[in-house]
Amino acid sequence: MAEKYEVSRIPIREALRSLEAEGLVESRKYSGSVVAPSPVEDADDLFEIRIVLEAATAKRAAKRAEALNASDVPDLKWREQRKEINDILEAGDIVIAQERYEDLAVLNMRFHFAVAELSGSLSFISLLRQISGKIEWLYSLNVTRRGPQAWPEHREIIAAIDAGQVERAAEVMARHVRRSRDSYFAMMADPSH
């Protein structure tokens, strides 16, 4: 690869390590690196992890919102993050209206990362980053079916967070991920897909 792309071996090794950390590449002793098996095989596990992780991020974000709502001191970083989420939601609305579903997978991950950032938890952000490549892959396989249904659910999630509704935020996020899981497996079971 280094020869083909006319770069040193160091950036190739770093890129492969990064892809391996995301579960997209497997390193094999004495034989190099290969593309990891499809995340389809791990789909059930990934969705279970997502349900727990993303419900926790939404819950933590809502706790922060609850504290901010009770405070007289504005949090400029929070406002900046919320503006970013609004921009992501508006971009998704445009993509859906134009039926450019291939662009929705990236926007979907951006939304979920932005919620994780609202949580303020570096652990949650790091964990989500570790599985994000596989999640985006699974979502992209089902984006035309699930995307138009899932996108409006993001507004319900962020409304619960903004209102500081801790349990509701967690519940709505978990339901959102479960619906994505159910839609994914329905698509996989459909012989015409």
C-alpha cells in the first residue's frame, strides 16, 4: 500500500491500527491485515450495545440540560452544541426531501455523536467512536427504508433532552435504536432485499 500510494509505511500502519480499533480491519500475524468480516454478523450485539450506550448518553445529556435550565448562567458551549444539532437536523430534513438517502448515514452518525457530546462524558463519546464505523455500515444498508422514519425521531430525542426529562430522554433514545434494530432485521429477513 505504501508503494501504491507513494507514502511511507508509518501512515499506513497508523491508518490500519485506526481501522482495526473500529473493527473494520483485522491484523493477522505474519500475513498482514485483512478486511474484517461484515458487521452484519455482529449486528445483534452492536444494536444491544447501542441501546444501552445511547440511552445513557441521552440520559446524561438531559441531566445536564436540567441543571442548565435551573441555572442563571448561560453555557456557551452547550448553546454551540445545540446549534450544531439543529443544523444537522435541518440538513437531514433537506436530504430526505430530496431523497438523497446516501447522505443520511453520515448525518445520522453526526447527530448521535452530537448527543454524546451533550452528555459531557468522554467515556460515552469514546465508546460510541469505537463502534461508529460498524454502526454507520449497518445503517447505510437500511437507510432508504429506515432513514425517513428515523429522522423525525431525532427531534423527539432532542426535545426530551432540552426539557431535562432524564428518564424520557433515555426511553425515547432506546426506543429509537430498537426501532432501527427491528427495521434492520426485517430488511435482512426480506428475501427481496
